[in-house]
Amino acid sequence: MTNITRDLILLNMLQEVGYIRLKALLEEFKTTAAILKAPAHRLRGVRGIGAVVAQSIIGAKNNCDIDRETALIRDHGVEVLTVFDDAYPADLKEIYDPPIVLYIKGRLYSPDSIAIAIVGSRRASLYGLMTAEKLAGQLAPYGVTVVSGMARGIDTASHKGAIAGGGRTIAVLGNGLASVYPPENKKLSDEIIKNGALVSEFPMEMPPHKENFPRRNRVISGLTKGVVVVEAARRSGSLITADFALEQGRSVFSVPGAAGSITSCGTNNLIREGAKLAESAADILEEIRPSSDGKATQAINLTDPSEKSIYGLLSEEPFDIDTLIETASIEAKQTKRLLLDLEMKGLVKQLPGKLYIRA
């Protein structure tokens, strides 16, 4: 662990210092080491840093046990990414106030940039649980990573659906990674680590305080191309995630629910306000696929032999996916992922009925 990473972990342990204040401090002092050595009057002179924040920074080394924190990181097999690291998720880095550091247990990969959040009520109905699990399972074969918060209810169902579908899933937590919350999800957390990652911006031993969860929600939406809300009461944390998604320029989807149901008030209202209706993965995939950039097909340079094979079979005439899988002699799961990759490059377009053409 570098000294800069260690310094950023320490600054992140101060609740008063977020990314916006950190940027202002770095503009003034240039390095993290200089920030932590700066006298009170210099700190107070920085935009957004008053007496309280200045005093917190000055007392950081005495009040925060950075040695214990780094030992916990090591002992729990946690990786730390700072907002200045190249491997830090690009979409998350673009939001207004990204986490200074991310604690990660498991692995984040570049394909995780194609991600959708599925969130909803902790007190979900059977319909909601089944819908969340189904949507996550449908997205998984297309290489879409499912992001949620590992809370009871819809979140748990979403993670389980992604794993059952053979896909990847990321759980963004409102507590530190030294413990599992809720405790009954210990087994699920182990499965998520094998098939994705647990992620938190909070210090290792941070309890799941109520005020942590709105902050957690901005990370859930920030990691994704869009947020799907499956069941939510009129005042729900899931709606906060949807609000963050709108602020961050992400798509918002909502699963319609029964009229009059308490847990459908929020989702039905989202649709009324313009959220995209989501009844299946097709509704979501259609939205997150970019359109073709208009380049001539002669300029296409595909280096992956499997991508070349799939693209070479397609034309302006629709090709159904089952025939494509059989003709290409590539397993179904890989074919679906290749098709999604080609769609993300704007080279292939999906039509209703799982038919594909060149874009």
C-alpha cells in the first residue's frame, strides 16, 4: 500500500471530508501529505473548510487508528481503490461526489461497466421477489452485471437471480467490510465474492448506521447504466437511488405493481413521472444499448475470432438466436455475451423475438 493510498484512507475515515472538500484541499496543498501536516489557519482558508473540518484533519492521526484499519484491510483480504487509481470504476468517477476510496472484497472487472442496479422494498411481496430474481437472471446471460445493496427483500433476490443465471453481481454496502449486514446474508455474501464483489466506501468497522444508506445509494446508481426499481413504498430508499440515477444521467426503470398496493405506490408513481416500464430484461437491454455510430462496415476491425464469426453470420436479414448459436458452434452463454458486446459497439441490433441483424 502506497503512502498516498494510506493518507486517502485516513482522510476518508473523517466523516467531514468528502471528495469535494478533498479536491479543494489538493488544489491548495497539492499532496495528501501536505494536507495532513497543514496548520489550522491554512486549512481554514481553503474553500469549504471551516474550523470544525480543519480541526478534524489536524486530529486525524491521533483520533483515527490507521494502523488498525490497514491491518483489517489486509486480514480480510480487501482491496482498496482510490478515486485517483486507473482501476477505479470510470462511471462512478464521473458522478458529482464519488467515494474517495472503495473497499472491495472480490473483484471488479472492466465488463462490470455494463451494469444495471435492481433495488426495491425490504418488505417485498412474493411477486416482487420473483420479479427481481427473474430480471437479474435474464440479464446475466447478456453479460450485464447486476448491482444492488444486499439488503433484505428485493436486493437479496436480485443478487441471487444474477448468480443463478451465471452472471456477475456487485453488492454496495452501508457498513464496513469487517462484518456482514444483514447477518443472515453471510452465505450470500460469500457467493457474491465468488461471482463479483462486495463494495463499500466506509471504514472497515463502520456499523450500518441509518445515515449511511443514502450515501450508499448514490454509489449503487453511480456504478451502473440505469436503475430498476421493483416495489417501493411512496417514501422509500429505492426512490432515493432513482433520484441519484436521474441526477447522474442514468436511466430509470420501474416494474409496475398492483393498484393500491403499498409497495407499488412508489414504482407506479415513477412510471407516471416518466420512468421506463420494465417487464422483462428486453425492456432494459433495449435502453442501454447505444445506437450505431454510422461508421461503414468496411472500417470494422474485429480482433476476437468469435466476434468475427458471429458478425460474419449476420446480415440485414433477421437471424434468430437459436440458429445463430447452432451455426456458430459457440455455447449459448458465450454467444449471448458476444452479441451484447457487438451491440455495445453499435454493430448489431436486436429485434423483437430474439432476432438479430447487422446495425
